Amino acid sequence: MWRATASHRPASIAPSTLSSATPARWSAQEAARYLDTREQWWQAWPGSHREEGTICISCHTAVPYAIVRPILRKDLGETKIADPERFLMDSVEKRVGRWQEMIPFYSDESNGPDKTAQSHATEAVLNAVILASRDTRLGKLRPIARTALEQAWALQEVRGENAGGWKWQDFHLAPWESGESAYQGAAMLALAVGSAPEGYAHEPGVREHMERLVNYLRRGYSEQPLMSQLYVSWASSKVPDLLNASEKRELIRKTENLEERDGGWRLVVLNKQPGFRNFLKEAWKQLNQQRVSDGVATGLVVLAMEGGGANKQDPALRHGIEWLERHQDADGKWHCSSLNGNDDFDSGVGRFMSDAATGYAVLALDNVPKDVDEADLGSPR
């Protein structure tokens, strides 16, 4: 069994592709090419299609693409919006502009109890994140972005244990469609609103919603898995009230203790899933020496450490940056395995987590201070 497993490791995570011989610099052009190709695949995939020519905005493929592609366009000096990016943004804006007419991505009738409300709230939050993030880079909130934010605020919970947060679609598919996903989505919206131009977060009609949101995130923080706490640390760069100095130091300490020998982090460690099956799966990987870091976890850690005020010379932060710089695959992506058992990395669906990994890696590397020197970072733990 040992020999059989070793000979059938997926090529994309074979040890040879993750060695120190990997080039130390990453290619924005290859990342853009990979993400464009994957978004085109998503738009053509029947599972993404919705009414009137719109598409589902998946947390793993479409959302990171929408946030990251404008960054790459600027880095590459492109003067034209890529076709898949334009199609995605047109779809988002059509659904926001005709919100009352649009059918939620999922329904109670087809997908189970409460799925209509969950899907409606999830989409509203993600629409607002996408459009607010884009307009932040433009320096001005367009009316369509304000409309998306208003739609999200209208669905914010106002009472009960989840007051300040949102319903979220839960298909028991970690990390973005499971029990903890609502908390992560709320943290992403806090980041988008805190970053929004023109003082949007402090406008009279917005302050009350933001106070509820901050209270929600602070109230549930200690009970969240580490991955969710990292989202809050990332958001705290724009919403200072989210974490105090002691909480930031403790989060950095916990995160540093989970750094892998290769200098990165693994999603399966940051967001451990319950169940005997998941335990066996992780035990088998460790037995077979497949403790390989990934782009989602390492990118999120770098973003969180930067947002949480980590010293730019912090060895763990520097190792994380170096890992990202060294682990872009030849096809432009950063790798990440599914937490839900789909490890067919040659299939379109099997690459969903690598789509997200590529987006998070690019975001993290774009955030790296330009004055971080090129000194030898030494060996990670």
C-alpha cells in the first residue's frame, strides 16, 4: 500500500515540483492566464448557469478572480479588461440591478430547508464584497456598488445569537459552504466596507450596521476555527476595533506554531474538519509524507499577519512570503487540495481550491511591502 500510494501521488503535489529548485519569483502573467482560463471554464460549466445569462459567483473561483484580476491588470500594464472578467462583472451588476427579479442560486424546493434565504443572503454579501472591492481601487463608490451594499445591509440579522451577521448557504462543504462560513463572509464584508472610499463606513446610515457587524465578529471570535480568526485579523487592517493588541499577538503566536517545515501552512490544519473519515485521511497523508503547504492557507496567513500588524521582519511572515514566491506551478496556479475529498486535480471541479489558492496567493504577494529586502530568509522550523 505504501509503494502504491507513493507511485500514484498527484503530479501537481509531487515532491519534485515543491523543491528548492523552484524559481524564487512568481509570474503575474502566468497567474492571470491561469485565472482567466479557469473563469472561462466556470462560465461555460452548466452548473454555474443562472437565469438571463447570469452565473453563480462561487467562493472558490469567481470571487477571488473578481477581486484579484484588476490587480494583475494593473501589474501587467493591460489597458483592456479581460473578456471573462467583463462577463463576470456584467453578471454581478445585472443581478444587483435587478435584484428583486433574480432567483436565488439555491432554493428550499430543490436544495432543502432554508436554502432560499441562505443563498439570498450569501449572494448579497458576496456581490457587495466584489463591487466595493473593485470601486475601492477606483477611488469612488459607484451607484451600483452602493446598491449592492444596501442589499447586503437589508439582510443583516438584527436579533438572536447571529445578530450582526448573515444567513449563509451551508452544504457541509468546508471552508466556504459550511457552519463557519457565515463568520468568514462577514469578516470579508467588514474588510470591504472598511476599505471603501469616500468615508463610506462612517456615513450615518452605515455606522449602525458596522457596529452590529463588529460586535458580531468580536462576540464569536474565540469560538471560531483558526482560519476564521485569520479573516478577522486580515480585516482588522481596515477595521481597527475588531481585535486588540493582545488578541493580535496571540493569533500570530498560534499561527507561527503551525508553520510547516517547508515554510508555509496547510488548510487542513487551519480548518480541521470533524469526523473519523477526515481523521483517517489526514493520518494517511502524514504517514505517506504528504504534509504539503498550500496557497489558500499560506496566502491567508500572510494577509492576516500583515493585517494584524506583524513585524515585516517576522521570520514566519518572511517564510510565508518566500513560500508563495517559490510555489507557483508551471501553469500559473498555486495548489490547494479540497477539504471534502475531491482530489482529482486534472478535472475542472477538482481545481476549485487551486483557483482560490491562486487568488489568495496573488493578493498576499501584492500586499508585500516593497521595501522587504532580498536577504536569505534562512530555514523555516
